[in-house]
Amino acid sequence: MAEKHMADPAEIMRATGHPELEYAAGWTIAGLVTIGTIVAAWVFAI
């Protein structure tokens, strides 16, 4: 029989993960997309 967690599901989700890593990854992706957009505009002379 499966055990039930007594904690609130939102609390379980908040306790997992690495916020610093997610923050850095988000900024890295945003920066790469920005650079890619600038390079594409330059190469295709948009």
C-alpha cells in the first residue's frame, strides 16, 4: 500500500530543486537568445 504524504504538495515542490542553478540557467538562456537575435539581425540585415 502506498504511503501518503501529510505535507502540502506546494511545500514538497518548494523544498526540491536548486533555485540558484535555475536562476543562473534562466539568465544564461536569456542571454544566449538575446545574442542570437542580435547576430541573426546583423547577418540577415533585418
